Amino acid sequence: MALHGWLENAASFIRLAPLLDGYRVIAIDLAGHGYSDHRSAGASYSVCDYVGDLVDIANALSLERFSILGHSMGAVVGVLTAGAFPDRIDQLMLIDSLWPILTAADHAPEQLAKAIKHRIRLRSREKTVFPDKSDAIAARLKGFGTISESARVLVERGLKSCDGGWIWRTDARLTLPSPLRMTDAQAKGFTDRLTMPTLLIVAESGLLAGTLQFEKKALEHLVIETLPGGHHLHLEEQAACVGRILMEFLSDDQE
């Protein structure tokens, strides 16, 4: 099961999937992203809800056990799924992410108020319409290190035509702050249950660079590899290296 990042889609794995020779890769458009439906009116996009979605998908495909490959938010969903259902996950592979944003317990009231205020403001906001597809692609690709064809395909999958141009397929509610965030202790509760072989690939210029906030002891059971590149290194010049590391990790686990 390949899980993409926030505001992205299944095309995130367009370069990696062909490199995972001998493995079936099921890349998913998470709810509210890509070609998947938006959640119903009044619903929200808690990262925990994606855990339930993933279990539902596995059950629908009759997959009692499966492995997870996650990038960014997809990696977070992978950790939560593997921590909640360790008996169903064979291997866990994470690219440049580990946890959602964590908040101290005493900051929870302010976080909830912030989320509700943003939700109210969103009701009166219209989606941006880009007159030309190239304008939308250029705006989104600012977050990438280089503009590769694979990154362009990822962005194009997130667009749809409308009167006057192009808008994002993604549900605008995805941009809202989380009403509640995990604490450090809650997050460690999930890593403590990662009994399956787990790989974390860190990008030198990515989200995790120099920011792993956990004691080394808490991560001893993870295999950690660091590669040069930015947060989307699996779509850019390091894609082949990411693929090689993944294949070595999977092969080692089979021995």
C-alpha cells in the first residue's frame, strides 16, 4: 500500500513503483485527494480517519497482511496504522516523515479554537481559479527541488477543469488546522508498537533534517537511511537511490 503526502496523490509513486521489481504496488488517492471522493458535508480530515480508510481498503482487497510505503503525511498514516494494527503489517517504509505535528497538552484549547476559526473562514472562501493549467502547475511546483516530469504528472493529477480555467481537485477542508494534535507521549506510544521491520529514509534537506525530536533509544528498532535531496527526493534525482534502498530493505527482510 503506497500512501502519498498532504495535498498530493497516487502519482507520487510514479517513479518508485517500477523500481520495486516483483512487488505489487497499490497506490491510493487518499480521501479528498486526486480522484478520490471528498468526505461528506460536516466531516473533517483527521489523520486517524485515514487509518480506518486504509484498513477498509485492505479488507475490501482481502489483504489480511500487507506492507506500507508512505511519504510525508502518508508516512504518518503508515506509522499510526502499523502501531494500531501491528499484526497486519509485514514491513513499514517511511520517506521523510514520521509524526504529525505534535503539541503539548496545555496547548490543546488554543489549537481547537484555531481550527474552528479557520473552518468558519473557509465557508466564505472560493477556490482559486487558474486561467491556464501551466499557471497552476508552476504555483504548485515551487515546493519541489527540481521540476521533473514525474513531479509535473503528480501536480496535473490534482487539477480539474472548470469554467474559466483550472482548480485543484483536493478538498479545501484539507488545509484546515487539526482540532487536536498528539502529544509526544502519545506519538511514542505508536513507535513502541512497531514490531515489524521498519525503514525511515531521511532527506538531508527535507522535513526531518535535524529535527528528530525523539531519544535515539526510542528509534533503535528503525533502520534509518539519509540521502541528499529535498522532501520529494523519491520524485527527483534521488528516486533511483530510494528505490535501491527499498529493494535492499525488502530483500534483507526475506532472508
